Amino acid sequence: QVQLVESGGGLVQAGGSLRLSCAASGRAFSSYAMGWFRQAPGKEREFVARILWSASNTDYADSVKGRFTISRDNAKNTVYLQMNSLKPEDTAVYYCAASLRLVPSTSRYETRYDYWGQGTQVTVSS
């Protein structure tokens, strides 16, 4: 069992930056693949980024590639999402998720994730 708690959301102007954190409780954090998803008002939840057990294996949605960076610190049981050059369309509730059974080919599907945080609001003003 893993519990996930996101933090770091807030209100920022377009072009600004935020860093989201997701702290995980429980053992064997390094065994989990971690993902970030987001859900804007009136829209379905969508994949943002994910990182496998190897911190060098990452994947990003096209909409955030080059602007967002996912990373993890296994010693701190934490995964991060550094968001730069934020745009109003990045406004959403951001969720982190964990999976023990993720494979790269299906890692963008939320159904492949077993545990979810409660979400943190990110609002980007124009």
C-alpha cells in the first residue's frame, strides 16, 4: 500500500514556473513507477509525464515536452514535476500516481496506475 500526497500547486502568471512534489509513504518506493496526470475543468484526466524505476527512463506528453521535467529522489520517497514556461492551458488539478506493474508501452494509461494522490491545483493566469 502506498499513500501519495501532492504539494506545490498554486497561482502563477504565464511564463512562470512551479515545482510540484509528490511524497510517498510506505516501503519500496524505488520499486514503483511514478506518473503525473492532470485534469482541467470539463475535461478528462490526461497523461503528463512518467518516470520508471530508472530515473533516466522518462516520457512526456507532447504538450509539455521541453517545458516540464519529471524526476525522483528515492532516498526521500518523492517524485517531482518541474514546470517551466507555464501557459494558461496548463491550468488543471495535477495528480501523481504510482504503479508496480507499469511497462513503457502502456504507461500513459491511467488504468495502469494503482495508487493516486488527492491532487493539487495549478492555475496559470494570462
